[in-house]
Amino acid sequence: MPSAIDFYFDFSSPYGYLASEKIDDLAARYGRGVNWIPVLLGAIFKVTETIPLIQMPVKGEYYAHDFARSARFLGVPFQMPHPFPIATQNAGRAFLRLQDRDPVLAKKFAHACFRAYFTRNTNLSDMSQLTTVAAAVGIDAAELSAAVNDPALKERFRAQNEAAIARRVCGSPYFIVDNEPFWGADRLPQLEKWLQTGGF
């Protein structure tokens, strides 16, 4: 059976959001699964010695324009949120906890989070807003609030970030398939070509 695609993402990443709307269908067309792996861009930026795209001199204005244009190109609803970016460790930990128990629900939660932030300006760093998103897809809000503060889960998420950095993950979205890395939503066509041809 062909190997799954590892999909690394941060819930505050516009390009991660756009990719999240496309990657499962793309993979399914070629008989591949997708491993959704949340990371924290803040930790990755420390290693890569960079800053959020929107904060880059000159480039930031371009990226703000490109987020919306890329969304239109892909047919994905998008509204630039404020504040941006936001801390997403609680959303990431919540996803991990859900993934252990119900992978289908975890992915449903991930889509709900991305869509809430990038279409309705829901601040996922606010725990009350995050649990409201979770409750809307059938997740017990009180249980989730307690879970994200579990020391073992915090350590697991930290270790997962370190493992991602060790694999040279340098942004969101970042895909690895057949040991081949692809960085960015704009690499989805290349990723599809790879799946079509078995490599190039």
C-alpha cells in the first residue's frame, strides 16, 4: 500500500488553511492517506531565524494580497483575521488528544478551527472561543479545556515540534511523501504530479 502523506500545519497559517481544504481529496485520488500533524510555527521560526510572513518588510504587503488571491484561485472562502498571527498551542494539543480517540472527529475539529479563524475571525488563542468551536462539532468543551493543560500532552506536543524540526519542516503547510518534501500550498500541483508519476 502506498505510504501516506505527512501534512504539517499550524492553525494560524493562511496557506496551511488553504492546503487543509484540498489535501485529503488530492491524496484520495491517488490512493493515499494523509497524516495530519500540527506544529507551532513560532518554534520553527526560531530555528529558521525568520518571522511571520505578514511582518516582513515589503513582502508582508504582498503576502496579505496573496493570501486572498490564492483563496480565490482555489475556491476557498477566506477573510484575513485579526489579530494575526495567534498562539495555537491549545488548538494543537486539542487536536492531538482527539486524534488519539477519534481521528475522524479530530480532522472535523481541525477543519472547524481553520474555517472559524479564516472565515469568521474566531480567535483560537482564546480558550472560550476555541471550546465554542469544539462544541459545535460535538466535542465536550469542559473535557477539552482540561485536556490541553495536561502536562503529558504538553510534553508530547513539544516533542512533536522537535521531531518536525528534525525532519527539516520549515513552514506551514509542509508535506512529506515518499521522503520527498514540499513546502507551501502553491506546491500542491507539484505534489499531485509526484503522486501521478511516482516521482520526477
